[in-house]
Amino acid sequence: MCAQTQAPPTAPRRSELDALRVLVVLGLVFFHSALVFSPDDDFYVKNADTTVAVTVLAGLAVVWAMPMLFLVAGLGSRHSIRRRGPGRFTRERLLRLGVPLVFATLVLCPLPQWLRLRAADPGYDESYGRFWLRFLTVRPDPADFPFVLEGEHFETGHLWFVVLLLTFSLLLAPVAAPLAGWAERMGRAVERRPALLLLPVLPLAVINAFLGMEEGFAGWNRWAYLVFFLFGYALADDGRVRVALRRLAVPVGVAGLVLFAGTAPGFLSLDDPFTEVSPLALVTRAVFGAAGWCWVVAILGLLDRPREIRAPSRVMVYLGIAALPVYVLHQPVVVAVAYGAVGWSAPIVVKYAVIVTGSLVVILGLYECLVRRTRLTRFLFGMRPGPANPISS
């Protein structure tokens, strides 16, 4: 039997990580609402007036938010495999991620694409039913793994996170045991040399620089997220690693801020910093990858402080259970609300407030009144039959 990291199977939940997961998922409503007003992003619905302030503010979220979500999901996978074993873990992931992925791709993802066409051309009058059939016209595209279907209008949209998380989980299951053994050795090494926690900077910099950053995946290369996921699985809950993270949090956080500022010349001056192969573009993407790791390390270390173990609040429990359904619902709702709001004669700040508020009301209303009320809808949105449903455990 392979060695395990120090966190026992009955380790208490990391309340700060639960809160981060909820913060990121709800923050996506604010983030995608802001893209309506961004001059750089090709969002589904665009306001006539835009502001570069959105680009700067979006960058502050992109550098850490989705990487953190994958890291927390990796940690949850560690606990899930301990409880279930690789076989049952695989089956559980196929049900809890695969089912909502298929359902939402067929039912929810066509709506933003249809509204994109309507927003771009006032004369577009194709019915939703006819467009839905065209949306489902697909062909295989194995070169874009794991996004293996392609079509003129077909997309998984915001569900790219679910596609990647399911893929990473299925890739993890066969190697979970040897990876846990490696993690134990790495935990001992980190205890002696905390600076080893900076090693992931190298693969992240290389992946982003040479494979390119992908705008459709929140500005990171899809395989960079695998680094965060594997770190979460192997090391994030090791007691020795947590001590090192707390020690490194402040200096690494400062380094992360400096590195992030260092990407500004490239992102602001290059035509396509995400894919260009010029020296400045390569350096910009590499530095962004390094900055992202530093931000995540700093956040983990700063939030992991000794505290009295208390039961989470009812609000946090409720939002934790709702996290995956809210994620699945959020982008189609934001696009629909924005489609109705951008035509108003009102300042950007007013439209933004309306889109955010209206979207949150609709999303949480759909969850409360529809999704969580029946066994069928709970199943379709990846929820367990029982009361607990964290997105990553």
C-alpha cells in the first residue's frame, strides 16, 4: 500500500477553500456581466459603449480565480478517491459531471449562441427551434482534445470547466495511488525546503508561453489548469505543505504582484499576446503563468490560519450545495439578461448593476424553485440525492 499525505480521511473541511469556491462561482456572474462592456472580448452580447477598465479589472480575476477552482477540485478529488477508491470515483464523476455536461450542452448552451446572432443582426429572425437543430450539427475534432466535437455554431461554452474537470478526473483515477506515494515524498522535501513550492512556476510558464493562452478558457492554456488540479490533489492538504504555504505567502504574494504588473507592456502593446510567437509575447505569457502560481500560493497561505473549528453558516452550506448548478446556469442567464439590457439608454454602471442583480435573482430563483426541488432536476444538474453537494468533493 502506498504512503499517504498527512491529512487523514476524516480531516475537517477547509472552510476557507469552500468559501473560495463559492466566491469564484458567484464572481463569474460579475465577471461575465462585465464582458458585455469590454472592448477586447468577443462576448455574446455587447453594449454599444465599452470601457478599457473592464479589461484591467478582468485581468485581476483571470490570473487566479479559475486556477484556484481547479486546485480546490483537485483537493476534493483526493478526499473522494480516499472514500470511494478509483473505480467508484470514476463512476461518480461520470454521473456528477458528465450528466450535467450533456444536459446543459443540449438545453442551455444553444441560447447564448442564438442571442449572439440576434444581437449582431436586427434582421435575424430564425426561430430558436430551427437554430437548435443547426447547433446540434457537429463533426468529430479529436485534434482539439478534450473538446472533440465541432460545428458551425456548436460549443460547450462556459461548460469548458466541466469538460476539463471531467477529463482531468478520468486521467487521474488510474494513477491516483502512485501519485499519492510521490506526494508523500514531495511533502517531506517541501518540509525541508519550502521554496520547492515554486517549482510549478516552470511548467506553467512553459505551457502558457509555447502552447499559447486561450481566451475561451479564461485566459489560461487548458493544460495549465492540470498543474493546479494535480497540486490540489497531491499536496494542497498536506500539513507540511500548508506550513510552507503560510511561510511563503507574503513574499510570494509580493512577487506575484510584481510579475503581474510586468505583463502589462505585452498585453497592452501586442496585437494578440495570447498566441503571437514574438519574444515579447512569449515572455509575457511565461510571466503571466508565473504570476498566477504566485497569486494562488499567496492566497492559500494567507487564508490558511489557525481558527476555531465551527460549523459553517447556513448560507455557506446552501451556496456550497448550489455551486455546481449555479455554475451551469450562470452564463446563459447573464447573456439573456444582458440581451434585454444593452438596448436601454442608460450609463454603463446602471446597465452593469441591472445585469448582475437580475442575473443573480434569476439564477438563484431557478435553483431554488426548480433545480433542487425534484430528484430528476437534481440528477441533471449533478447534485447528490442527499443534502450535501460541494462542487469538488
